[in-house]
Amino acid sequence: MELTLQKTDKCSIVSIIGRLDTTNYSILEKKLMEMIDNREDRILVECSKMDYVSSSGLRILLMALKKITMAKGKFVLCGLQDNIHEIFEISGFTNIFEIHSDQEEALKVF
Amino acid sequence: MVRYVHYKDPCSEEITRVLESIPPCPGTCFFMDINRSTDMKYLGGLKDWGRKLNNTFNALLFANHFEKNILKGLGDEMMLFVPDEELFGKEANNHYFGLLEDIYASLFLIKNHPNQDIFLNCKVAIHYCTEVYNITFFENANDYYGSDIDLTARLMTKSIENRIVVSEKFYTKVKNDLITFNLPFNTGCLSGISEKFIENFKGVPTSTEFRVIDV
């Protein structure tokens, strides 16, 4: 898995590329927690190139959502592939995360 | 592949020959139990407990791609078995550490989901089995039998809601993975693993060592 970071005047964009699983979720965890601790609490996670996510990856996203919600920030996801969207649905995530089809749409909410 | 064992003659000599020729099928056995669903059946209707059981089974099985590894469901309890041969052939999560981390993450997600009305909390026991055989006594069924399967069921008696009981044998496998990945032994959910417990389970001739991870 690779992470790319981009800062705009509206939010920080974290793009996940590849497989987010038990061997690498800690990289995402470290990055997101570091951003939140540095008060970067408007985060868009771009997932169009994420082709696999395990429960360990979902756990990090839930932890980040909870932390940002407490900080009154905004945590948005976009570009989920169909197979990933299904996992989000099964996990009850589609009702708790703000999810947009692509980055352009997602950026409008910041 | 599962071997169907079915001989009508109780004194068949062939069954002995056949059973002796079946090799062990090492792998990881899980027992998972959904808590409080019996209470719920008295308190609420099918639409309530049925929905939560559906959601919880989905979160445990489909989100972890375990749906093909389920062997038995008895009420709210499930038995899963992942043979090593299959585990190592998987595209993802093809190691013991991955299995443990994802089970932990599932229990975490269920426990910490903001909507507490959709899932039910669970308890789990995990054991690495070497004394296990892929046989069935029932036509068209897949099953695994052996003393290590029975031991996994015994370990389940030590689990409680939001707890994973891991046998020392499975924990050793996980630690070997961490060495391979060059990760410390306190990685992920292992940061909260207990000291070793020793128990003499009924019917098991030797002591069993296990640890617990609370979610």
C-alpha cells in the first residue's frame, strides 16, 4: 500500500493506493493520528485506487472518524470501488461515514 | 478434500484401513459465539434479533472473507476452519497474524460502532490444530474432526464477551509471522495480550496453555 498526501485550502487529501490490510494499516493509522493531533481535522480520504480493505483497515478509519468528530472536524471518503463499497455496507459504515462517488463531489462539502 | 466415511458393517476392516491412510490437515480453528442473543429472543421479535444476527454474521464472515470457511453454525455459534494449505494460497491475509488482527478488528468495530442497534458483541477462541482430519460422516458435508478441534471448543469456555482466547500454539504461529515481517511482538492487538494461563480441561490428558486479548 502507498499513501499520497495533498493539501488544499479546503482540506487535506489522503489517497490510499493498493491493499489496506493487516501488514500495513499501521502506516495509515500513524499518518491519520499525526494529522489529527496537528489539528488537521478536515480530511478527505481518496479510495479510488484502494483495491482491498480488511477489517483492520476499517478499524483505523472508524478510529479516525471518532477522533475527528470529537474535534468537530470533517472526515470524508470518496471513490470507493464496488467491492470495497460492499464491505463498507456490511460493516455498517455507509450510514456513519460521509461517502462521495469521486473527489470532485467530495471537495464540494468542505 | 473432505473424505466421506460411511461403512454399514460396524466390524468393517476396511474402515480401519481407510482411516489410517487419511493424513492430518493442519490449520486454524475458530469458534465464534454471539452474545446475548438468547436474551434477545425473549425480549424482542424475530425482526429484531434476526436482523442483528444477520448483521453480525456478515460482519464476521463476509468482511473478513471467511464465508467459505464456515463449517458449522449451531444457533448463534459458528465453527470455522482455515487449512494451512488454503491460508497460504490466499491473496490477502495469508498468515496467522492477519487472521488474528482481522478477527480483533471485527470485534472492535462491532463493539465501537456508533450505532449500537445493528450488531451484537461476540466472543472468540482460536487454536492452531495439527491433530485434525478433513473427514465427514455425513454425505455432502465438509467437516474437520480431531482432538485439536475439541480443544478449541474447550478454549471457548474461557472466553467472554469481547474477548479472544488464543492457544499458546496459535500465539507461537503469530509470533513467527511477526519475526518474518520484522515486527515487534507487541504489534497491533498483541499489545494487549495477557500473560499465559494454564488449564486442565476435562478429557484432555495434558495441560493447555492459552492467553486472552480483550477488545
